[in-house]
Amino acid sequence: MPVAGPAGTPGDARVYFEGSVSKVVLLKPAVTAFFALVLALALVVLLKGKSREMAAWFSGALVLAGLGYFFVCHLAWKSNVFRVTADRVECETGLLSKKIVNIDMWRVRDIRYEQTLGQKMMGVGQVSVHTAERPDAPLIIGPIKEARALYDVLKGAQLDADRRRGVVRIES
């Protein structure tokens, strides 16, 4: 959720966004785990005789795989935290070990807002931050609620950071 610091505070004191991506990303693994459970129950109910015991083992493995997939996706969701300030964009990942990617706002070359049809229906979107150092690997923030508002704030913060550092962009 976007958070604004006190008016007129310089640099990192002004936090525009801090949090993780929307829980919407857990919808696909939840549906997958649910269908694995339904399929497992159908196998146990429909098969008769000797094959029923084998179906029970297979169904148990299917249920465990579905729940394992959801659990791994849930851990991945919890392990990503984004922080956007007036001076930088940070992405912190990991539960047991941490990795922090830090992009100074004056290094940002392009900011893009994207929203698929599914994201639009869920009320979320994503913002990608591109740098000249790694043009093929943007930092993607999302899907998050109020992504458009974050995009607008980032564009303004990028211009402010360029102005404060005297950065002049030359198009080629």
C-alpha cells in the first residue's frame, strides 16, 4: 500500500510504497491445489477392486504435490518485499537468506505500467523499472493494488532525482 512521508521531507524519508505483491498471485496455486484434490477424490471414488489401492496411493501423492506447490508459492510470495522511496527502489527477497536489489532513482531509464485483463478484473497491476545497466532484466513490482498511482509517483520521483543530480538524458 502506498505510504507517504511528511510533506517536504527529502530523500529516503519519503516512502511511497512498502510491502509485498498482492495475494492475487496465490489464486493460481490455490486453484491448482483444489483441482489436484478433486482429481484425487474422483480417482479414489471411481476405481474399484485392486486398482483402488493403487489409486489411493496416487491420490495421496497428487494431494501432497498440490499442497506442496501452494506452500512453495506462498513462501515465495512472503519472501518478496518492495520499498519505493524518493531516492531508490529496493526489492528484498528470501526467507532464510536475504538478497536486496537496490536501484537509485537517478539510474532509472524507463518505468512501465502493465495490466493484463485478469489483473484488471482483480484490481491489480504491475510496474516495471528499467535501468541502462540491465535493460533486459527490469525490476518488476507487482501485481499490486494501486499500481497506476505508484507508476505516476515513480515517474515524478525519477524526474526529481534527475533534476537534483543534474542528470541529462540524451536520446540516441
